[in-house]
Amino acid sequence: MRYDGDIMMSRAQIAFDPETQRRARRRASDMGVSLAEYVRRLVARDLAAPQRAANPAAVFDLGASASSDIAANKDAMLAEAFTSNRRQPRRRIA
């Protein structure tokens, strides 16, 4: 992240209990950033726009099934798919 003249940072003071501060400093160190940068990233992630939940109804009525009943005929359909792509067995030369 680069800060130039257009971005003004403001200071904030926060208090951690000793164990939380130790663990947060350790995590920041593992990430190769300062504690301040670690906290900024956490706040930015928390304030980011929430992901829209997918609407399950979007997958229904996408196409015409032409009266096929996959639930009843799945075994036959799978067998047909496997046999149609099956290569002819190799003949061994003796």
C-alpha cells in the first residue's frame, strides 16, 4: 500500500489485553507487516462490502429437460456415457 499527499491518515489508540497483543504482534510478524498494518487490514476486511449470497433459485428452470427423468434413468444414462467414450481394447501382437 502506498500513501501519498492525497491520503491523510488519522491516529487511533486501542487497548489490548497482554495476551491478545502478544498474539496479534506474532501474527503480524508472521505476515511480515507491522501491528498497525495488521489491524488496518482487519478493519478494512471487516468494513468491505458483504458478499451477496447466491440465490439457489437461479439454477432452476435454466433449460428444457425434454421430459427426461434423470433421477429414474441416471444409471442407464451413466452407462451410455461411459460406453460411448470407451476406447476399443488394444490387440496384443504375439
